[in-house]
Amino acid sequence: MLIVYVMEREKDHTGAHDGEWLAVPAEPGEGDASGVLSEKRARLWALVLEARRVPCRLDPGAMGWRLLVPAGYLTLARKELRLFDESNRNWPPPVPPVRPLMENTLSALSVLILLATFHNITLLDIPFFGQSPPDWTILGKAHAARIMDGEWWRLVTALTLHADWLHLFSNLAIGGIFVVLLCRELGSGLAWSLLLGSGILGNLANAFLQSPDHSSVGASTLVFGAVGILAALNIVRNRRQRQKRWPLPVAAALALLALLGTEGENTDLGAHLFGFLFGTVLGLVAEWLVGRHGLPGRRVNALLALASAVLVLAAWWGALAAGR
């Protein structure tokens, strides 16, 4: 429709300006440049001049297209087109390079399998420290009052416990997708460090704001942390993209939180929300650091993965020692 409008206006201008018509130079800032343009550029410039109320018409030829304006308007036309080109230089910005995904799906799935295995262990009557079999849920659940009293290990141990098989399966089936993708994006060590960080901080904030007798278990805080981290990665990568596409990951993540994180009899909305929020913050920091220094190498990733595993083991050691 815009092209038709320009062609119709050409007829009006032809009648209104019977004097000499001159070709706009291909480079509007240079007076001696050729006036031969590509069809696409000629039509674009014609629309620009029409928007600025500068009369013009298109002149297609065998060698290319020319954009004609009345002689008295040539200086103004060149000025307007030069300003248009300067304001649109380097736009749209280049799409950020696609970061190659790491081949670590098996290691990420192995951790999820260990989580399922641990759930089986909690169902068995296995004595520890020569004592009677522990009640894993009592020892490790995120009990708000006890967390605020200093039982820090509950911030970690609660992430490894689940109420039943359905609870475990839902976290593995849904969360496994995000966890595996995050591990392939950042590397297993960095990914699990961020996941644990979002889960721990989410449980801490939840314990601080909930009533003293509030308690919860499950890896869903960590799962929604993964959603927040992935959203943050996309925000940073697409912050300069055209049409303001960077808020889309956040909108998608909030929709997922509303869809999966608010339903169910035992759903802890606070833990889900705080896991997502802290995951977003940690993801923003991580992607900024990765942008400046690059992804951690294999050795650093291995150390981060080892530190994450040691933290979980230390938390359960503290829980079992306190329960003796």
C-alpha cells in the first residue's frame, strides 16, 4: 500500500512541479555521486522524502532506478536522506553469536538419576552413625523456624527431598529439561552452582517471610531457579535486539511459573517465586561475567561441580549429626 501511495503522489508532484527534476545522488552527502539506485533503496528513500513532505518521483531505467526531485528541493532532499542514513546506521544491531552447546547431557542426567536414587534411600531403614534409621524428612525439610535458628543445612537438604514419587517425577520430568539445557549452555559446574545458589537463597527468603511453623521439601525451588537463570541469559543476550524482544524470556518464564508453580495441594508458591527471582539475579550476573571473561574452562567447571557436591554432602552430614 505504501508503494502505491508513493506512485500516486508521483503523479501529483509531476503536475505541481513542471520545472527541472534532478536525480538524488546515490550517496546524499556527495554531490558528484551517481544517481543510480537499487529498486529497494529508491523506494525506501522515496518513502522517507514523502514522510518529510519533499516532492519526488521514481524513474526506473535499464541501468537501475533513480529518485528525482525538483531542482529547488535537491539540497533539502539530500539533507533529509543523509539524516535518515545516519540515524539508521548499524541498525538493526547484529544478532548475538550463537554459543555452541556443551556435550554434557549424560552428566546432567546422572545427577538427576542420583536424586531419584536418593529418594529410594530415604524410604529404606538404613542406620547411620550406629543409630536407628533416621527420619530424612524431619532432619532435612526446610522448616522456617529452625532455619532462622541457624540450621543452615536445611536450605540445601530440602532441595533433595520429595514428598512422594509423583512429586519427584514432576520435578525430574519438567525440571530436567531446564537443568539439562542450562548445563549445556554454561557447563555442568557453573550451572549446578547457580542452581544450588538459587535454591538455597529461595528457601532462605521463603523461611524469612513465612510463618515459623512453615515447612517444605522438593527441588522445585531449584527448578524455577533454572527457569529464571535461562530467562536472564536471554535478557542479556538480546538486550540490544530490535522490537524490544528481550522481555519475552521473562514473560515466558512468568507464564510457566503461573502455569506450573501455583497449582496443587502441596505447592509452595513462595519457594517457587523466590527460586525464580534469585535464579534471574544470579543468571544476570553470570551472563555478564561470561560476556566479559568467557565460559569457565574444564578445570574450573570441575572444581565448581565438586564444590556443589561437597556442599550437598556437608549439609546432610550436618543434618545427620544434629539428629543423633
